[in-house]
Amino acid sequence: MNRYRKRKQFSRLFAGCMSIIGIILLLAACSSSNSDSSTQSENIALSNEAKAGESLQEAGEAAGSSDTIPLTGMHQKIIYNADLTMQVEDLDKAVEALKEAIQQSEGYLLEFSDTQTERELRSNYVIKVPAKQFMPFINQLSMIKNRKFDQYVSGKDVSEEYVDLEARLKARELVEERLLAMMGEASTASDLLEFSQRLGEVQEQMEQIKGRIRYLDNNVSFSTINLRIFQAKQSAASLAGYSNPLGERITEAWQSSITFVWEAIQTIIVILIGAFPIIVILAVITVPIWLIRRKRKNAASFYEEEDSEESNDEDVKEN
């Protein structure tokens, strides 16, 4: 009987505990559902906006990957450059021939500088010529009368960069279209401001890409030639039939002699300054020895004089 009562009490206690646990779980589920629903209603705009951004990014990447064109079989885009050095006998005639060659090749002069030194007359040019006239123009320059003609020609293939820029530009254009459409459908001022800012960033990137494409197009269409023409002064004097008179030759010889003497004096001064520590050490060693030897010599001469005087006195006494 007692066991039966204990079992009945235990079963009632267990049923009461399970009821309490069920009520707690039910309350927690209700509060969680309410919280989730409120959070979802508050962040629905942000989630939609994030999804829109992700869709735009995926669209851009897809456009970039789908619009990438393989380089095989495409027209190569190469930028040609040349560095030329020409030594001529008559600079004026060479410049006239250069201007005529530029005009015939339908090119134009980009930069120019003229320099005169003691040894030469020099002119530097930066010339742009159509790519199809690049090598013919160099060959035409080599035909100008010259004493020396050095050339270095190089090319840079920008085909891959050009294709990549075009793909990136198309991707940005697609993103621009999507942003414009979303701006038209924006329902709040914050969404409109967000889309406007992103549109400005995309358009700025597009302008940078377009600028780089224009730069490549211009350098592919027109090759660059850096030309240095110089004439030695000696050559200019011989062309003019000019010879130095006797007075100028004497002056030049006199100036050369003075220069040689001055350089010799400078060399001696440098040698003395460099050997100064050695001279000091030798002086420290030799001067005391010289003083001691001089003192001894003076003492010896003094004793010799005394001996001679004593001998003289003895001679006098004997006489």
C-alpha cells in the first residue's frame, strides 16, 4: 500500500515537471517567432538592397567573363618605338630633309629642343608617325647624308590589355544600366541616394577605362620616334672653309701651357697633402737625431778648439 502511494506521488510530480517544461518551451517559441518576424520586417529593405548589389556584381562578373575574347586569331595591337642617333656634316640640311620626311609620312612633331655646346650642335626631336609608315620613315631618315646612324627599334604588344579593358568597360556599362533602372524604381530617398553614389563610382571607373583605351589607340595608330641629330664643331669649321690664324693658334698654345702648369701645381699640392702624415712621422724621428748629432758635433769641435789652444800655449812656453 505504501509503495503504491509512493509511485502515485512520483508520477504526479513527474507529470507536473513535464507540464512546466512544456509551458516554458511554448513561451520561448512564441517570443522567438515574434522577434524573427519583427527583425524581418525591419531589415527587409536592407536585405533587398544587399541582394540587388550582389545581383549587380554577379551580372558584372558574368558580363566580363562572357565578353572576354581569346587572343587567338585577333588583330594584334602593338606600340612601336624607335631611338635614333644621327651624326651629320651639315645640321641645317639634315633638318630640312627631316621636315620633308615628316610631311611625306603624314606625321607630326611632338617635341623639339636645340642645343649648342663647345663640341657640337645638337637637335632632339620626338616625332609621331602613322604605324604603317614607321619603318618606311626610318628607312627614309637613313638615306639622309650622315657620318653615323644608330637605331634601336622596339615594340610592345598591348592586345591582351586592350581586350581586358573592353571587357571591363562592357561590364561597367551593364552595371550602369541596372543602376539606372533601380533608381527609377527606388521608393525611398535613402535607396535613391545609395544607387546614385554607386552610379557615380561606376561612371568614374568607366571614364578611366575609356581614357586608357584612347591612350592605347593613339599609341598603336601613331608610333613614336626619338631622334637625336648632332654635328661636330670641327666638321662645321671645315665646311665653312675656316682655318685658325696664327694669333689664335698661339693663344691656344699659351692657354694649353698655362693649363698644364696649373694642373702640375695642383698635382704636387695634392701629393704633398697626401704625404703630410708621413712627413710628420719622419720629422718626429729625424729631427731629434739631427739635434743630437749636431750637439755632439759642436761639442767635439769645442774640445778640438781647446786642445789646439792648449797645444799652442805649450809651444809658446817652450819657445
